[in-house]
Amino acid sequence: MRNFIKSSIGFVMLGLLVANIFLFYSSIKLGTDISTFETKTQKIHHENVNLEKELSYLSSLQYAQKLAKQLVFTKKSSPSYLEKLIYAFVPNQ
Amino acid sequence: MKTKLLFTGFLVLYLLIIIKLFYLQIISPLKINQDLYLKSQKLNPERGKIFDRNLTPLALNQNSYLLYLEPKKINDKLKLTRFLSEKLDMEEASLEAKIDESKDWISIVSGIDEDKKKEIEGLKISGIGFESQMKRFYPEASLSAHLLGFVGKDKTGEGTGYFGVEGFYNQDLNGLPGLLESERDLAGRPIFIGVQNKVDPENGRDLVLTIDKTVQEIAKKRLSEGIEKYQAKQGCVIIADPGTMAILSLVCLPDYDLDKYFQFSEDFFRNSTVSDVYEPGSIFKPLIMAAAIEEKKIKPQDTYNETGPITVGEYKIKTWNDKYEGKISMTRILEKSSNVGMVYIGEKLGKDKIYQYLEKYGFGESTDIDLQGENSSYLKPKANWYSIDFSTVTFGQGIALTPIQMIRAFAALVNGGNLMKPYVVDKILSAKEEIIIKPKMERKVISDLTSQIIRKMLTSTVENAEAKWDRPQGYKIGGKTGTAQVPIQGHYDPSKTIASFIGFAPADKPKFITLVMLKEPKTSPWGSETAAPIFFEIAKDLIVYYSITPNQ
């Protein structure tokens, strides 16, 4: 009977030790997870802000004007037709 | 025996540990222990965004960084200062002077963008660090500089709005900071079983303006062309919905670069449309005309015999071109902008009524427009008015007012007689609620019938004016020109004028009202030759933009 109590106490102690180690490990892991998620959330927020900026710039009148200039969508680009010329065009004269 | 000894040994050790813990936690708790693990951090809210009426963004937030140095970690000070001065465009000497080696942390410069951060990080120089921040981003650059205002720093270094909407709605846009209290281990990881308190920050409220980005672009483009063409010192355009006085566009040139506001002097920040007072000149005439019609002192078809200059006290009042047409109708007085005709109407109306209507139109009080920096004009007490003041005020001289007051009073003439409060914010949005700003009527100034009559008279003024303009064909447009001389040291300088035009379209049911003002145009001093053509260019663009059908 005495031996049984002794070994029971030993098992309980061992169990508590394992549980303690497990809890300690779990709390560290949870802390790491929280840290990781915090970083990820921050990163996603950063990316969102960057994307919002890019999107608003691409849909802005400023960008449309810049693009129009690059693509020569200006008054200068209106075509001149040469079909009804009155005078003959002689280069270098 | 051995077991007992071991047991007693353990018991004593445990007892010692318990006594030590009791001492540390109860008898003499060390304050440093709390600070060692418990980290408190202020969580900054995001500043509210600003959108135009179609929800296209005018001011957003972008990521930026504060560059700081940790002097104790710097290995090569010379290399670091040389590199940073090149990248940050800073003087090497001033950068070196900032590095105090006795300190742990020194802030160098804020507002660094993502690309520059990556560039600096790429070289892996020890002692340089970055702290995440946010700053304003303007997708349309400085399209609405005076209207928006900018975000600068207050005395404590916190971001705060100055001028325009940023200044007026600073509290709404700022939001409320949050707080994070978190017990962390030495590696910075949260201790799960420790204190973890978080009060989330409340982000600033977003603003939806009454401004239309396209209308703003039209106004700015046409004003810029006009200033260049007529060589004016400065120019402003206000476009509003006359029924509600919701501002559709508000531009003044020259303006400033919102991103580099710190490179400009304070003069550039002044929004002349709300902050500067001026003598309106002839665009004021319809206000007195409407008052006289409302009081049944005149009718549009009444005649006045315009024979020559008239004398009031020691002053002689002439028409702008010193030409006189004899018998003319009240409408013709507006068409030819006759000063002597207006003095006649003023006399019919009477001094008391003139003053009463000036107050009714809202002169002498601020409009309470939601923009920072509004200046309310001063209307001197009636007892201080001389006879000549009552005569000159009928054609817009001897009274000073802001452009926003002028357009508000004029809008009342064409919208059925309602004096409305001008406003630029349509909605205030937050995560919890949406506040809609409704148009506010201050008071009824004239009747609907008088408003109809004055609209017809102003349409006739445009159609039969002395100057001929390139008007949009098929549309009824009403308006009035104005040329006000600038008072300098007690007299008027004829070479310096403020040329203006105020008009509305379509005349029967106005969709927009526009005030164009040019300060000291050099090609011609007259509003009819400078401000009016700009107005008609804007009107042509707006008619297309709003798909207004011809009505003539």
C-alpha cells in the first residue's frame, strides 16, 4: 500500500512536470504566433496602403494627362490629309 | 533516513524560494520589474481620407518612414554621414552635428518613401533604423491645394491640418489614438499568460466633398490659361450649385505644391476666395436692382433719363465710358452697366432699405463656410455712412466683401431668393455612422417673382452687353461683368483693377453659378475683356459635362 502511494505521488509529480513543460512551451509558441500574425497584419496593411495609392494614381486625371501626352493624344496629332492638294509638293525647292 | 534528509533539503530550498518571492513581490516590489516586461505603446490612428462627390480620392495616406540613428551602433561615422547626406540631400556638416554619440536614438528625417528606404537599407550600414509612419498622398497633385489645405506639425510634433478642409475638419480627420499594454519576453514575444490590454485606435473620419474633380480640373485649366493670356497677378474661380450653395469647384492661382508646402511662404496658403476682401464693382449692381424691384420701387420696363454725370455732394459720378444714352430702361441700366442709373435706383430705394438689404444679403457677417481662414467683411454701422457711400455702394464701390459672400448673395438672386449657407463637405463617414450635411437656408431675401425678373434681366445683360463674347450657342446664360479699381492710399489707381464676371446657366433653371476674378490683368483692365471670356470657356465645358440641352 505504501509503495503504491509512493509511486502514485511519483507519477503525479511527473505528470505535473510534463504538463508544466507543455504549458510553458505552448505559451511560448502562442507568443511567437501572435508576433508572427502581428507582423503579417502590419505587412498586409502596408501592402494595402501601397495598392490603394497605386490604384488612385492610375485612375487620376494627372496620370491620364501624362499618358495622353506620351501617346500623343493631343491636338498636334490630328491628321492632315494630302488628297486635295492644290499645289504640288516638291521637296527641297 | 536518506530520503528524509533529501525531503527536508528540498523543503528548505522551496521555503527559501517562497520567502524570496514574498520579499520581491510583497515587501519590496521592484518597479523596474514592471517596465522590464510590460510594454506600453501608443497606437496612432490613420488620418481620414478626403474624396470628391463621386468618391474619387483627393487626399489619401501613404506609407512613409522616419529615419533615425543609433549612434552607439555606428561603426564608420564618416562613411555614414557621406552616404546619408547624398541620399537625403542634406548638408554633411549639419548631419554630422546632429549625431550626438552620448545618445541612444536620434531622429534624422521623416517622410522617407518606400523606395528610398529600400535603397538605404540595401547598403546595410549599421546604426541606421526606420520607424513606420504615414503621410498624405494626393493622387491629383495640387489640383485643390487651397481647398484641401495641408497636414503639417504642431508644437508637439504631431500631424495637424492647416487651412482649407484639413484645417477646418482637423478633429474629425485626426481620429483618436489607441493604447497597447503588453507583457513581452526578452525576445519581444507576447507572454500569453501576462497582461495583454489593447484599446484600438479610432481612425479619422473620411470626408466626401461637394467638389467635383472634373469641374475642378476644368476651372483650374481655364483659369490658368486666362491668367497667362491676360497677364493677371492672381485669379480665382468659384463654381457652385446655386440652389444649395454646394461648392463644385474652388480654385485660386497661383497655388502651392501640397507635397512641398514647407517650401512656400505663408502668402501662398491664403485662400483668397474666403480670406481676402475686395470691392466688387459692377457685379454688385443686380443686388441693388433686385432689392428695388422687391420693394416695388421700380419695374424692369421703367425708364431713366441718362443725360450726363451726376453730382453727389462734392463728388461727380460718371458712366464707365462717359457716354449717356438718354431715356433707358432699368434692364438697359444693367446691360450698359450705368453707374448714374444705379445711383437713381439707389435714391428710389432709399438709404434705410439699401442698408437693410446689405444686411439681408449677408454682408458684414461670415458665411460660415466649412473652410479654415474665412474672413468676415466689415460693414460699418449705418450712422457712419455718408450720402456718397449710399450712392457708390449701388455700383459696388465703397463696400468690401469676400468672393464667397458675393457668390452666395448672387446665388440668392437666381435661386428663387434663398440665401444659402455655402459648404464643401457633403458627408462625414466613420466606421460607425454616416453624417450627411444638408443644405441650409439662412433666410429668404427676395421673392420667387423678383428672382425670375432679375434672371431675365441678367440674361438680357449678357445678350445685349457692350462687349460681344464667344458664347455657347443655343443656351440662355445670365451674368454681369465687374471692374473694380483697387484703392491705394485713399484713392483709386485706374491702372490696377480687379476684373470679374459672375454668371449662371441655364438661365431658366440654373445648374451652376460661377464667379471668375482676375487681379490686375495687364492686357485690359475690364472684366468684360478678361474675366468674362474665361467664364464662357468654363460654361462651354460645363454644358458638355452636365449634358445640358440647348433651350433657345
